[in-house]
Amino acid sequence: MARNRFFAMTLLASFVGATINAADAAEVQLRILETSDLHTNIMDYNYYADKEDPTIGLARTASLIKAARATATNSVLVDNGDLLQGSPMGDYVAHHGISQGEIHPAYKAMNTLDYAVGNIGNHEFNYGLEFLQQSLAGAKFPYINANVYCDADDCWGGKKRGEHLFTPYLIKPTQVTDTQGQQHTLNIGYIGFVPPQIMLWDSQNLSGKVRADSILATAEKLVPEMKAKGADIIIAIPHSGIGSSENPGDPAAENAVYALTRVAGINAIMFGHSHSIFPSDRYQGLPNTDVEKGLMNGVAAVMPGRWGDNMGQVDLTLSLNDGQWQVTDARAQAVPIFDAKSRQPLVAADEHIHQAVAQEHQGTIAYMSRPIGRANADMYSFLAQVQDDPSVQIVADAQHVKVAQMLPPELRDLPVLSAAAPFKAGARQASANDASQYIEVSSGPLSFKNAADLYLYPNTLVAVKVTGAELKDWLECSANQFNQIDPNSSAPQPLINFSHPTYNFDVIDGVSYRIDVTQPSKFDSDCNVVNPTASRITELSYQSGDGALITGKSLEKMTFVVATNNYRAFGGKFAGTGADHVVMELPDTNRKALVDYISMMSNPNSKGGFSSEVNPQADNNWDFADINSAVALDIRFSTQDSDKAAAFIEKNHRRPMTKLSVNDNGFAEYRIDISGK
């Protein structure tokens, strides 16, 4: 009898133990959704062309978000930042300001989508800390950032020197349902970062107020702290690109995602900043990277392009064992709103988003329609990467006039040059809407929207003092825009180096020069020296006021003032830039200088019209050096495939150009003859 009772109790204990172990084991499917780099593109609308644009906008991405949620048992939504600046709607709101109780239209839209958390991007600081604080007050979801600290006696919200300016991270208890229908509380940790370079890019708004620390060092410090405080999984939301796989330990890196994948405890990375798409085939050669599953060093990661053209999605399988949640499977993907091949939208716009920002949408259209002058020539950027361009020329001219007018007496004897870059020249030709990313300002009446198209960013006008030797190296870094051409090969050779952003292709007006693309580049896209003895810039010259042509060593010893923007002047990448080279900072934005220049040259009259026109014709101060080759070279570039582009190229090309084919992404491929024959 006693033996039977013992046996029964043993069976009961075994059954209870098995029940406890079964309850302790569970599997949860968690879907993490991301928007990033919206840049206030809330509507699916191109304010420059004044028409609907199905390739952009949160209104379209919202439909993807709702569809992705509908097929997931558990999901959370995050935003990666660069939200408040970058489109005409963003400029419109900043121009009018945000009154007490008003809500920024970005948050009117986003508040309808139940975001779990948002991260701060670098462009959030473009309009100053006060505007940022006023804007964030309208968000119905929390914000995080871990590497920006108060650096004044009294920052906003009572923050003191040395304290985090924002909540560094959050650990949010989240109810999830496992595959057996059982409920669990999952403590999801969210941590956000921004490039420390904000202190250079927005020094006028941030210097003496905040400091920005290393992304990697901050993560290595705080991620273990989050785990110790009970985070079951950690989702990093860095507003940062992939960065170096060869030197991932750089503490000052702007792009640090690859390094973050090596930080123990991070389970998924929802990133942005670079406006690229990951996973995609272009990252096939990245070490220890699975582009099929979207894994870097085994960590799921996604970057969803820009302007709402893609939604980021990470799907995690989580297993609960011995009270600990572990990621047992992961997959990441960027989901597009538009099919580049068929040129058809994949989703319709969400009407709730349209309704939320209807008032600001109409206000933006009116804001962009203000007349500022007239032009006597088209300003299209279809050829901006292969020859001097009117859309770059007019910006350079406007900057030159304003800086020359404002120079202090001690600098007025120095020659003034002007640096400008093609901000819209087809982007990286990687996304569905890249073929539309060209400046298309026609001759005739000009409005504020045209000025905003010609100069996209709210940069301020800054002048730097440089030597002729520094000037040449500045241009050498810009010349990294081009691949090295083999003069002995008849095979097709692409001219444009897409790893070099077009906004870093500075054209410096006021000097003349040629670019020898048969030579290796001296610098990489970050202006790091890679070939110390290389020289692509040839025939660099300056013509003085008395007509003398200055070249070579004489030019290298000269001193110039270069008009540029705060991003370039304080960035310190290009030779001749950095705080120690800055000699003048103006409160005017580069765009305002452009508007003033167009208006001045158009000569407004008392009847509200204009009695003259601005002439944006390129002065052709730069060109390629002729390539003397014994073989027929096949050098190629791509630009928009449209009747307008074809007609402009036919009328304005300086080198022989032949259209070869049309790609399925909206681009046409051309052969350019640089032989000079």
C-alpha cells in the first residue's frame, strides 16, 4: 500500500514537473515594422511638379503597415528619424512655426498608426532645438536617443549638463501571443542613436547646448544595462548607415550599423540615414552578410530607403526556455510601395493620412506657388553628373553674390569662389522613384517651389578661406564621383561611381579645370586619401581681374574665399573645410540667397511683375580631360528616360552622346565620347 502511494506521488510529481516545463516553453512570432527618412513626405505628392507621386509618401507606406499587421499575430512599429525636414511641407511648417497646442502634420499622420517609439535623426536639429521641442510635443508616442547629452547649465525640460537630452532607451512590457494561443509579457528594449556629426552639421543650432557621443561606445555601455534591467530582447534604432566592415570599431563613425551587429545583446537593427535599401543585392559582398535573410553578423537588420518608398520589416521567432527569450530565427526585408519594373504602384494611399494633413497639404501648395522671378533658360539636371550644369550654376552664382556683398573689409581683396553640388541627379538609381529625382525647372516664371527644388536643404551660407593647394584637393575629392576609365579597353565602362553621393560632387565656380578620369582617385567618398600621388584635376587656373591667368605653383600659393554651406564648411571632410577655415557665417539660408538673387536679376516692377530675367546658363568652367586612346572607348552613364530629358540632351550636350538603351527602372543609358576627336 505504501509502495503504491509512493509510486502515485512520484507519477504526480513527474506530471506537475512536465506541466511546468511545458508552460515555461513557448514560441512567439514577432514582426517589427519601420519607417525611416520620411523627411516630411507625408503625402504621396510631388510639390515641385505639383502632382500626385505614387513612389513616395507615408500615405502609401501606411497601407503597407496595415497589411503587414493584418498578417502578423504580434507586431510593433518604429520610426528611425529624419522626419521633420526635407520636403516642402517640412519647410512650410518651419516657416510658419508651431503655436501652443498645434500639432506638426507629421505627427497628425503618425499618431493614426500606433507607433511604439520614434528615434531622433540628424535632420531633426535643422530648425533648432526650440522647434524640435515644439514638434515632439505633438507625438503620441515616446522618443528615444542615447548619445546626445545636455551640455549647458539648463537645457530643455529642466535637463542639466551631462544628462541625456532625450530618454536614452525604453523597456516596454508588450503583450504577445505565442503559437499555442497563450499570452506572455515580452519586455522589448528600444535604444536609438544619431550620428555624432550633428555637432558639425548643425553647429549653429547645437554648439554650446548639447554634445553627441560615439554611437558604438554608447551602445556598448547601455545595452548591458538594458539587459540587467530586464529587457528580454533589444531592438536598436540607429539613424546611421552600415559603415565600415574593415574598421567597425571607429568610435567617431557616422555610419556604425555593422559595428552594432557585433554588440552582444542586440537582437534586431532598424536603421536608416543613408537612404539606401538593405537587404539588397548591392550588399552581396559585405562580409558575413546574408542578403537573402537580411542578416549582418547573424543579426536581422533593415534599412527602408527614404521618403516612404519602402517599409522595413523584421520577423523574429522567439523561443522561451528556462525563463529566457532567445531569437531562434530571423528574417528582414524592405517592402516597396512601387514596382520599378512595371512602373505601377503596389498599394493605394491610406485616406486617413490624407485627411489628417489635408489642411497642411493645401497650405504647402500655396506656399510653394509664390512668384520670385523669371528665367530665360531651362534648369534641368539631366546632365549634372557629366558636364557643367545650369541648376548648379545658378546656385553657385547666388552664393557668390551674397558672400561678396557681405565680406568684411579684411577679406575683400581675396578672390571669391563658390562651391555647389547637384543635389538631385538621379540619386543612386536603386529605388523606384530615383528616375524622377532630377531638377526640372523650365524657363519662364519662377516660384518659391522652383527655388526649393534647386536647393533642397535648409543650409545656411558660410564662407571658408582656403589655399590654392587645398582648393585642388577639394576638387580631387569631388572627382571621386567618377570611376577610373581604362583607356585601352573597348568594353563598356560605367562613368559614374555610385558610392560617391552626388551632394559630395562639388563644382567650384570661379576657377577652370579638367578632370582626367583615366587616373585613379586620390580620395574616397569620405575624402580619405587612398592614392597619395594620384591627380585627376588638370589645367586648374584662375583668371585675375587684370586678365592674368594663374596656374600651377603660383595658384597653389594663392588664398581664396569659397562660398558654400554650413554642412560642407563645418564638415571638415574636404580639404579647406572645418571650423578653423570658416571666416564668415551668414544667417541667410542658401535657398534665401538663391531667391534674393533670382528676384534681383528679374528686377521686380511696381505692377507685381518682372522687367528682366535671370540667366542660368552654365559657364562650363569644368570638363573632362580628353582621352587619347588607340581603341574605341565605350564609356556610359544613365539619366532619366523621358522626352524632356532627350530633348535637353540633344540641345545642350557638350560631348557627343548616344542613347543606347532604356532600363526597366526609368533610366536611359547613354554613351559619352570623351576622346575629344
